[in-house]
Amino acid sequence: MEQSELGDSHSCGGCSRNDEIISVEAPARLDTLPEDCISMVVSHTSPRDACVVASVSKTVKSAAESDLVWEKFLPQDYSSLVPRSVDFSCKKEIYMSLANDSVLIDDGKKSIWLEKGSGNKCYMLSAMDLNIIWIDRPLYWKWNTDPESKFEKVAELRHVCCFRIRGKISCGMLSKGTHYLVYLVFKRTSGGSVGFEETPMEAQVGFVGKESSKSFVLLEPSRRGYRYSCVWRRPVYREFRTGRPREGVRGEREADGHVEEPKERGDGWSEVKLGNFYISDGGCDDDGDEIEFAIMEPRNSEMGQRKSGLIFQGIEIRSLPNHQILTISDLKYQQSLKLL
């Protein structure tokens, strides 16, 4: 045991009286602790941290890979997500399986997986689980199969003049203390799309009955830099659910007219960000609370423009990796740089 001798407070800043010698234990190395203690410590970190700390020594690696640690990182209902046909040797293998591959739930209408670095739940709502206007009219929409889709069916847009897709998810299904991003996942048909090039769509994301964010997105890449001049924020009232504006409600105009553009995902699909939201550490006020999201034609757009040629797999609700989360001060600093 290492010791440190502290003299009186006048001579060397110690806290002893009458020149007593006090023995102080130096901090113990992590790998000198009992293995179950190491496991308990590591279980209060994150999956990413557990993988990093496992490189310290063989003892720490054994503790960091124990079932005690990795069961803490798994969701409480993980047993219902594990295929019965697969025999896993440890909880870490189960975790990695759920992080590397999504699992279909809700009769195949949703998929769930874990964000590898944090263990936060992520979801995709299939087109079958969304509210798509005119989806029941074969003249306008067509249900298809697609080998690149994780779901049984995808929605192919044949021809519409009114475009609107909505969806929602219960807060109780999401991870607490987590920042989420919402993406629309889609691709073009072999014949290409019509009516979407450089035509911004309105996107909304927010808690039902509370303030939502509104942004504008493109479903076809812009050939030139596009900035939309009217971006608004307002509460989610009845007009969010019906598409009819609430009289007298305008909201606060934002100065930034940025428009999100689609990006290739690398799996045969494209995605465009609709918005983001945050589930606090305390969760929602009520597990029955819901997050609602939508993409539609802006109210001030020219109605009746023909649109066709896109295939929609669904809407993805993805946890923002912890290492990508910026603090409020970071965001303010970045915003200040834009003004320079």
C-alpha cells in the first residue's frame, strides 16, 4: 500500500493536527478489484465504454464482457426480440445481434434495433404503418414487394396531385434521455420521379398537442443551392392532424431558410431528415404520449401538380450517437461562427 505523509497545515497545506502522520491509500487500479466489482462499475457506463475498457487487461476484459454488464445494456423486453432458432452463448452476443440487424415487430409493420454505441432503441415504421393519403386508391398508389426492403410491402406512388404522409409512435417505446432524428426512407422507380425536383415539401415533427418543429425538404436532389424563404414554428394543434390551418395562428418566423436534401444510404435507398426530438431522462409525462411526424405539400404551394415515381419503405426514428451530441453552448458557438 502506497502512503502519503501530510505535515501540519502551515508547512505543506495538509490537514493533520499536532504533526500527526496520516496514512492515505492511493487509488486502486481497476484490474486489482474483484471481477464482480469491476463488472458492476462497467455496467453503469455504456456499451462503447465497455468495449474500450476491455483492452486494459485480461481481468478487466473478462469482467467487461460478463453477462452482468451486457444484460444492463439490453432493453427489458429483449427476450421477445431474440429468435428462438438462434443459440447465443452470452448476453453480449445477443446485444451485438440486435445492434447489427433489425428485428420485425408489430406483425411485421415495424422494425427495431439498438444503436451500437449506446444501446438506445431505434425503429423504422413501414409504409404499411403510416397514414398515406389516397393509399387505398390503386389509381394513385400501388403496394409492391422490393428485395431491398426489410418489410413485406412498400408503397409505390403512381400518380397524385395531393401528397401527404403521416405517422406516429408512442413515447413509451423510446429510450429515455435520448436525442432522436426522424428520416423518410424512399427511392425512385426505374422510370424516375415527376413533380418533386426542386419542389420543397413541408416536414413536421413534434409531441402531439405540444410545440412542433417545421422544416422544408426535397425528395429529389437540387441541381443548385436551394433556400426556402418561409420557415415557421408553431404548436401542434388540430391543423397538424387535418392539414387545415388554424385561423389566426402564424407562429414565429425563422431566419434560416435551409432545405434538407436527400442522401444515399448505401442500402439501395435514400433518406431525408424530417426533424428531431428529445425524450428526457424522466421520459414522457405519460407513456401514452406520442410523437407525430408528417411530410406534405406546403399550404402556399401550387396545388394540382402531378407527382409520381417514388417508392416509400417507411420512416426511420434513429438515436443520435452520444459522441455526436452537441451541447447548447456548442450549438451557439457554431451559430456565432456562421455570422462571422
